[in-house]
Amino acid sequence: MSGDGASHEGSSRPAVTGAPKPRPSRTVAYKPAPGTIPTAPGVYRFRDEHERVLYVGKAKNLRQRLSNYFQPLEALHERTRRMVLTAVRVEWTIVATEYEALQLEFTWIKEFEPPFNVQFRDDKSYPYLAVTMGDDVPRALITRNRGMRGARYFGPYTKVWAIRETLDLLLKAFPMRSCSQSIYDRAERTGRPCLLGDIGKCSAPCVGRVTHEEHRATANDLVTFMNGGDQDFVDRVREQMQRASARLEFERAARLRDQLAALETVLSRTSVVLADGVDADVFGLVHDELSAAVHLFAVRGGRIRGTKSWVVDTEIDLTDGELATQVLRIAYDGGDPPAREVLLPKQPDAVPEVEAWLTDRRADHGLGGRVAVRVPQRGEKRRLADSAAVNAAHALQVSRTKRTSDYVTRTQALADLQEALGMTEAPLRIECFDVSHLGGTGVVASMVVFEDGLPRKDQYRRFAIAQTTDDTDSIFQVMTRRARYLVEGDPDDTGSRFAYAPQLLLVDGGKPQVQAAQRALDDAGVRGIALAGIAKRLEELWLPGEEFPVILPRSSEALYLVQRLRDEAHRVAISYQRQKRSSAIESQLSGIPGLGPNRVRALLKHFGSAKRVREASAEQLREVAGVGPALAEAIARALGSGPSGADTMEGAAQRQESEA
């Protein structure tokens, strides 16, 4: 679809060329004049000074949507602000309907590949089973090439050996050509079929054992079987076998028996997950601030016919609905046809328009039926969606860690970080600090150590903070203790590497936390160690005395190293905070008359955590072996158990974990 020929366009250009720099102005110079942006549906493009398209988006109301980009710069999400500052103009195209806007958006994303749009970045090519229906004599083969004219594809499959075994069984049931063109031509010239023709895995159209029409009918049967018509074939072959046996056609009955056994073996290797006849594509979607992982179960005829995981970059801050829409674009634009039902963890934006677009993609592959997009709520489909989400989470974790598992990648990450922070040498030893607390109580901190881009868990440290006013004071106290070792060395001369000086210190937080850490280092007289604070969204690093943060490029390996450091420090701090909570309640329980160490352990084992022991009522406490009514009442009084106390504790825990 061409948007330029049948639409109205407008644009906003700056007074001067060149990418704007951060300045006191609350927005960018090329902001369109009030009232010049139409309120109609359309598609907009941001361009840079070299006319490169940076971002393509659609809108039901262009004026309302674009106004979000021209808020005060400090109100924008960091990634959106970076795109707006990189651009020098915005242009828009008016279309008649929101469906046309969706089509045009997808067309332009495919044409321009804008760097700030969601981009597929997993270079893994999955194998498919293909049937070349565009050839005069169709062929079944395993391929990673999705560009063959007229071919029908099934998959993808995560294991090549699995699809090879499946194809071997299918050829017993559907004996069609699977040889290369050169082998087929040689057999046709010599009049002698290849080995597959002799053992019954090919009907040998090359030597005229079957006509080309009969062979094409076999290929059609295979395509129909793989599209979900498997049970019909099983029933049909069984019925034909029984009729042949009744007519005493034992040789034909034996061939049909072998074909039936092959079909049933193929079916046994594809798990039945939904009711027969169900066609669905089940997506799992998990994302963090930087990227999203997707896992797809392709269910045809109630069975999983293929699985695939991939990772996409999310350059602009997107809602869950926008991200779901872009995932569908990547999955189906030029790829496999969608199933009749598409199941997602979140509804995409403009569901009717997305369903219409998917229905058109299905029709492009010669398949009928309207596509429905839904969020599964219960039953088998919900359980399969949960399984897809687990697989997506695993794919995201693998993607985040594999960049630091390779030596070359780790070296590049350290070099990128050195350049971004203006350091004189690469930070071969990095220490990262994080603070954790529960509603302002039980304050602890963690220090994790990475050397050469890898964690050194034997050198991690945990800090208990007795009294503090806020997070900045906590950071100051922890950094003061750390600086003392850097200045004085190991006072006990135990050889502890806690006295080793890192090249880089990171604290979890923004400008206030960095200032507090710098003040601690200055008070101790520590010099020559780089310091930075990791903002919550991970794209920015705050340096002492700087007005603006350092923005790590999305292509930088340093960004993933910093993310892993922050996550690891957070994990250690939370773990220590929970451990102290458990130790505190053990001490409190031990002070109750009649409650010895064995019963304390029994309580914690029964309820699983200190929090649940505090929340338990006297009736629930009596369920623990050895705890009678009087003792249960004493425990409940000592811990302040009850609905209000439990609610307060639960709310504080949730606030603490979300803030940390």
C-alpha cells in the first residue's frame, strides 16, 4: 500500500539544521505550530539531519498522538527524549481509516527499517519442512530458506534431527519426491529410480510409476495433513485398510497398515495440547527496559507443529499493547500465515484493525477464515500460554547473559564503558552497590564484584546499616566503610581482596546517590577511582558534578554489562534483607516461653517464611506440631498477628521490593 499517492502529508522543519543539543528550552525547535497537526488518522515519521527515518508510528488522532512527543523534555522517557533530540523534523500522512494507518505503518517500517522501532535482532535461522508446490513435480525437503516460489512451509522446528525423523516417517505415509533436481534428472534420463523409490519412500514419478497428477495429489495430501487434517487421514487410511482386508487384498492392506503406522508415529511425536481441530498461535512475551523475548507455539489440529523463540530490541518506550502489535508485525509480515486464533498475553492496540490485517495475511497464503486475537483466561489455552511465557523468559535470560559469556564480547563491553565514561583504562574490576530495606526498616546494602566482565562471588560483601535517614545516607555510610579499606588496607592482614582498589565504582541511583558516594570518597581522601550512578531505566549513568547523564548507545555491549551488574547487586541486597528478617523473627520467637529452637524451626518450615509466620492467626499456628492453643495465642500476641498487621507487612514488603 502506498501512502503517498492517496493521502495528505504535512511536516514540521526546524529553523536551523543539525541535531539539537540539550539546552534550557523545554522542547525541540521543530515542534509543529499549534493547530497545524490534523486530528485525522495517519502515520508519522521522525527524520534526522541526513533525512534518515528514525521512527515510524501510527495514530487514530495524529494531533493527540504527536503532542506526546513535544512535552517538556524532562517529562519524556529517556529513550523517547533521545529520539526526539536526534530528529530534526517530523512529517505525517493522513489516511482514511485506522486500518489503513496500520497497513502503512507496517509497510514503512519494513521499507525504512527505522532504528528506533522494534527490531528483530536474533540471527538464528530455524529449519522448516517445505513442500515445493510451485514445481512441476513437488518436492519435500528441510530448508532454512523461506524464499522459494510457491512453497508451503511448516515449522519452524528447533532441532534439525527432529524434523529429519518426522520427514522420514512422513515419506512412508506420503511417498513423494524428496531428492534434488540433479538426482531427479539423472533418474529420468536413465530410467532407474533412486534408492528411495526402491524402498517405497517415493512413488518414483521420475520413471513413470505414477503420473505427475497422481504425485501432486500425494503432495496435496501431505500439505493437508500438516495443516491439521491429520485425524481425517488416519481414519481414511484405517477404513481403506479394513476394506482391502475384507476383499482379501492382503498386499494392499499391508501397505496401508504400514502407512497407518507411520501416521500414528508422527502424531505420537506431536503432543496433543488442545482439542482436535483447534488452530492457534500461542505467544509468550516477556520484556525488560531494553528488549523483549517472544516464544511461539504453532498449534495445528490441536497439536504443537512448531516452536520458535526470538528477541527484539525496543528502542522507544512502548505500552504492552503497542509492543504486542509490533511483535505480530515481525511474526507475520512476510513470514508464516497466522492461525485462525492468535493468543497473546496482552491485547494489542486497535484489535479490530490488527485482526483484519492478520486475516489478509492468512488470505495471502491461500487460507480462509477470519483471524481472532484473544487473551486466554483459563483452561488449556491459558496453561499453554503460561508455558510460552516461561520459554520467553528463558530466551530473554539467555540473550542477556550470552553477551558477557564470550571473551571478545566482554572485552568490547569494557572498552565501550571506558570510552563512555572517559576513563584512562578499561574497568577490569567493577564494584556495584545497592541498598535494600523494608518500609525503611532492616536497611542493608550489597556490593558485587565483576572482574574482566564476570562475577566474582567470593568477593561479594553485605552490609548491615543500623541507623540511617534515607537511601543517600545509606550509600554514604556504605561507601565510607568501603573507602576506609581502600585507604588503610586490610587491618587484619588476612589477604582479603576487599582492600583491592577497583577501576570503577557503581551505585544504584541517580544524582543524589552519586553525590553522597563522592562525598564519602572525598572525606576519606580516595582519588583515581571512577564513580557513576545507574539510573532506574539503565540507559543513563550519572557522573559526579555533571548536569546531564551519559547515555549508553543501544548497540553498546557496555549497556548489557551495566544491566547485569545492577541486577546482581539488587538480587544480593534483597536476599540479605530477607535473611535478616528471618533471623529477626527467630530471635523474637526464641524469647517466647515454651518455644524452643525445634519449635521455632518447625514454625518457619511450616509457613515457609518469616512474613507468613507473622501473618498467621492463632488458629493457623495451632496446625504446627507441638504448638497448642495457649502457645499459639502467645505467639500471635508477641508477633502482633492479625489482619491489619498482616496487611501492613504485606504492603510494606511489596513497596520495598518494587522500590528496590
